[in-house]
Amino acid sequence: MDVERKARIADLAVAAQPMWAENHDGNALQDYLKGIDCNGVDAVMVTMQVVGCDLRTAQSMFFSAPCRAAERAFHNEAMEVLKRSQGGV
């Protein structure tokens, strides 16, 4: 990861920390991040820093948030295509 991206993620984590500290709500955190145009891998990485959790937990918070329905649908479809390409049903 390049230096600028690391700095952006760190800055976003600092900005999101007060919102997380106020309510500890994963859905609200994802709403906040989406609202400031923090999406995808960056949102997962910011979630890890803000919440102080591991990758698995951050991904779960990201994909389970209602505001991330489009990302979840895209991910699920991509996984189905990959599975079919590997001979799975």
C-alpha cells in the first residue's frame, strides 16, 4: 500500500473515531464511512483501526451493514462466478 493511501486511511479512522466512541454501532459506522466516500477495502481497513478488530470482524461489519447491500451483492455474485469457474455448482 502506498504512503498516500495509508495516510488517508489513518485520517479517516481519526475522523470516524468520535462517532464510534459515541455509539459503538457497526451499521452507523458504515453509514458514516459511506457518507464520506470511504468504500471497499479502505472502509474495511478504517473499520479495523476504529473498532480495534481483526480483518474477519471488520469484513463482517462491512458486508452486514444495510448501506453496503450493493457491495454485498457484488461480492456474492463475484464469488458465485469464481465458484462456477472452478467447477463448483
